Amino acid sequence: KRLILINTLLIFLLSGFVSAQETPNIKVIGEATIKAVPELMVFQIPLDATNESYEGCSEKLTANYNALEKALTKAKFDSDILRTSGFSVQENYRYENNKRVKDGYRGQMTLTIETDYNDESLNKMIKTLASDAFNYGYSMSFKLTDDQETELTEEALAQAVLDAKSKANVMVKTLELNLGNVLHIDQSGQVYSP
């Protein structure tokens, strides 16, 4: 689950408190935590290939990409969910009798798959990636959609303001004063993934 934590600092004017030097006020921090299930899942898949030639190495990486794209389409995923980030082919070396010897080429590519999160999609994706043909390993994370993050941030902000106002009311009631207008608002927020 993702958490959105919002801190809101409200400075209220107090009436009923008299001071010749400064405007009477109190500072209150309101907090809110919102929990939500992210609507997106993201898979990172590192591909690795070796070959004696540069072209052969590049072709192996491309063939692996094409095979995964075909398997995703067969599993009823749109092919546009598959993206590449990073593609490199470099000379590969090994050490033999304390000498560095060229040993063909090594290529690397990272594939990213981002799609809607639900149990059916998650199971289909894991089943597809668990195939012996794709024995690359992968990492998986979850992500809020932009709309979801905006909605949850607004909800957390509203709750933080209400929390600050409630705390301020308790303080002034205890002091037998009246709560005035808000003089200043300072807001900060963070998104956490436990």
C-alpha cells in the first residue's frame, strides 16, 4: 500500500488575549495519513546476452525482447506496455593466465512493463515471466496513477487542515479564548511505500 502523509501548519489569531508587543497567535500542526491500493504495477526485467560478435549479441537481445512481447500479447496484454530503458553492447573480457583476453561481446537491456494492477493481471504476468523462456528474473513494484495521487493528496490535505483546526479549538477552549482567523498556512507532503 502507498501512504500519503501531509503536514499542515496553521497559525491562528487568538482573540481575548491582549499583548501590546505582538499579535497573539498559536501554531498548530495538522497531520493526515491516507492509505490506498495502487492502481498500477511495474515490472523491471534485466536482459543479458553474450555472443562472439557485436551483431550476434544485439540480435540475441532483440530476439529476447520480441519473444517476451509475443508472450505478453498471447497472455492478452497490450504490446505497448513493454518499454526498453537502457540498451548497451560492449566488449567482454575474461582473465587467462593473468592476462585480459577479449571474450566476445556482452549486451544488456532493461525492460519495463507498466500495467493496471488487479489479481488477474498480476497472476497472468507472473505466469508469463515464470516461463523457462524468460528466466531473467524481475523486480516488481506498485505505483499510483497520476489521478489517484492527485485525489489522495487533496483528501490528505483536507484532513490535515481539519486536524489542525480541531487541535487549535481544543487549545483555545482550554485557555478560555476565542479562535480567530488563519494567519498563515505551510504545507508539506510525502508519499511512502511500505
